[in-house]
Amino acid sequence: MEFRYKPSKIAFYTIAGYAAFSVLIHLYTNLFAGYGIFRDELYYIACSNRLDAGYVDQPPFSIYVLYINRLLFGESVFAIRLLPAVISGAVVFLTGLLTSRMGGGIYAIIVSCTAITLAPIFIAMNAVYSMNTFDYLFWMLAIYLIVRIIQDNRKRDWYLLGITAGLGLLNKTGFLWFGAGLFIGLLVTNPKVYLKKEIYIAGLFAFIVFLPYIIWNFTHDFAHLEFINNATKFKYSGLSRFDFAFGQILIMNPFSFPVWIAGLFYLMLNNEGKKYRILAVIYIVTFMILFINGHSKPEYLGTAYAPLLAAGGILFEKLFAEKNFYRLKYILPSVIALSGFALMPVVLPVLPVESFIAYKETIGIETGNSESKELNELPQFYSDMFGWENMAKTVSDAYLKLSPDERKHSIVLARNYGEAGAIEYFSKKYPLPQVISFHNNYWYWLNEVTKEYDAVIIIGGNPEDHLKACGSAEQISLIENRYAMPYESNLPVYICRNLKINIKDIWNEEKRFI
């Protein structure tokens, strides 16, 4: 018998209100606050200028979407971040619908939507353009389809789930964790489903959608696997299992902890909630995969919390239905809301930078980063929004010091994709030559180098090392920015002439997939 679901008007408007609020806080920040374009956004724009079936550090879905977004709206910071703002609202809306569909009333919707809307990690992931924005969307779409399958048992939902999973993988390979959770979850809760053909058709759909990136890796020496291995071994080697586990409480807001823990209890042990136990299994399996890895960032699990918040909201609604607890019911969402607003400036640049530094010191928050890098007064997430235009202008000033003939045969060598992306992005504003780097997909783009160069403008390094590859290394200027990451400030800019070696000759030696 088919389950007929239609939310009440008040439920729909409550959910829509939360979704609109999520969109508005990001639009406000993008219009009236914010600090500047983010390091990874510069790289994504560079990728969208070179459409391909894959990239070293990511599948292509978000890059193609960015390409279309740029065609429609341009590449201002507001235009680039418009879609993440809208998608944040869509995820909140799906969370509310999921809560209602699983049997939650208005109070349950208020609890779950408050918790997800103001979760620090959710706000941060939608503050800039990245694959993570879409990761939240595909997780929620897949979860919602699973609940529809449980309730309605329609074949078309299986097929939609397969396509959603394929797109999720084509956006971020970490969606494989969802796939593992779904596989084990079905095995634990409903093993007979593996006798039905629709699950295999759904799997085939997912495979076909993801196939282009599989082929790309086969034809590029499994570059993505090399990237993941290097990132785990070097970039995130300082992270521990304790950092990952304890980080779950922090990224979701400590005051939301009772809600998602209650959600796990409701899904695993409650007689009504056990109907949706697979949602808990997906979370647990994903948690265990990341925990066993040993060097996982806490935010990797952020996408898995919305169904737990929905279930937790339902359980608290049932608890507070008792007369003895009725007057306490709105304390929980109020505390989550107040703490969420208090933490918001830490993950969304709503305050001027000096005001944020003072605020951070007042509330006593220590900022760290998962890459064990030196920080200044700002967390890395904010520091990576500073200094890029100044860097491009400083390099442009060095470029203009070259003779007209040298400019025709010059190139910029950047140390990482952020620097290289900045040179490309601001080349529309400042006179700049072609830029190259050995970092991630820029290493493959060295194929774009088609001629010999008389002068190379190098960002960073020291003259002793540069003189190994060129006849002279003249420091022209210094890149400085108080708020940029320390390793992106106080950087000398050199003009190197009389190259002793062809750039492509050191291609393989300098490859950096990390």
C-alpha cells in the first residue's frame, strides 16, 4: 500500500521559513560582509576554464556547474557564492521535509531545522563555492529517497536513488562512504531487497554516471588515488582519531549534541524509529570508515547528521508531549539558536576583520587547522580569503618592469594552485603573463607551455635555489598582507633570466599532488 505524504500548511511554511533564512544569511554576507575570494575558489575557476572528465583532487561535477554559473552570472564573489547560498536553503528544506515525513510535528521541525541551519560546519561549507555544498545536497536527496522507498516502495525511487548516488560520486568520491553505509544498512535491515532487480538497476545507473571519472583516472595513472594517499600521509598526518571523534561535537554545535545522539537512539532502539534504522546504520558505517582511517577531518562526517537531527527532533517532541516537561520544550531549540548565532562569526565572515579578531579573543576561541600550518590572528578558513589581489598586483608590477620583448617571452611560476589561480583570476584587471605551477591539476596543465621563455617571474623561494636553474635571480618586490596565511605573506618576487633548464625538464621531479 502506497504511503501518501503531504505536509500541513503550517509545517510547510515553517520549513520554508527556515530555508529562506539560511539563504538570506549567506546572501547578506556575500553582499554586505565577507573578506574576499577564497583560495579554493580561485582554483575551481581555473579548472572551469579547462573542462575535463576529471581532476587530480576532485571529480568534475561541481566544476561543470561552476562553468555554467559563470556563463550566467559572471565570476564576482557574489555570483560564485550565489549557488551555495541557494543550496543551503534546499538542504534545510529537505531536512524539514524529512522530519515531517518521518512523523515529526512542528516542534520536531523547529528542533531539526534550527540545529542544521545554525550548525557551524553547515554554515561554513556553504560560505564558499566548493564540491562540499553539493555533497550536502546529494546526501540529503539520497536520504530522503531512502525514506520514500521505505514508505512507498516505488521502483522509480530506486532509480532516482541510483542517479543521485552517481551524481554524488561524480561530485565527490567521499560519497562512496554513503554507498558503503547503504550496502551494509540494507544487509542489516532488509536483506531480501537484494533479491529485487531494481536495486541492481539503481547500482548500474550510479556506475554509469560515475564512469567518466573512473575512465579519467585510468588514463591519468590513478592521479586521484595518489592525491588521497599523499593528503592522508602528509597533509593531514597531524590529525588523530580523537580529533575526529571529539570534533563531531564541535562542528555540529555542542548544544546540538543531545539532539543527534537522541536521533541515533530513536533510530536504533525506539519501536517507531526502528522503521528507519538504516539511516543510523549509514551514519555508523561512515563514522567507522573515517575513524579507522586515523587521519580524517571531522567535517568529512558533517553530511551525515541531518537525518539524526530529524530523528532527534521527533524523539524530543514525544518526550515533551508529557505534561511534566511541556514548559521546558522551547529551551532546547532556543539554546541551540543562541549558541549557533554566537558561533556564526567564527564560520561565516559577518563581522569586519578587526571586529572578528576582538570577538574571537573575547569569547576565548582558539583557532587551529587540520594541516598543522602556522596561523596568524585568523583561522585558516578566513586567512585564505586575504591577499590574493595584492599578490596579483605585486606580480603584475614585476612583470611591467620587464622590457617589451621580455614580456612576450615571460611566464609566472607559482608554488601552489591558490597563487596560480589568483594570477589567472586577476589577469583581467592587471597585466599578467601566463602562470604555471606543479601543484595538483596545474601539473597536467604544463602541457599548455608551448615555447621557450627568456624570463620567469617566481613567487617565493630563495635566490640560491633559483640560481641553480637560471643565470640571474633578481628580487623585485615583496608580497605582504597581514591577514593572509603566514606562508603567503612576506614572499619575495624574483625575475629569473637566462634559464639553464627547460621548464618541462623538471616536470616529473616537481609534481605535487596533495
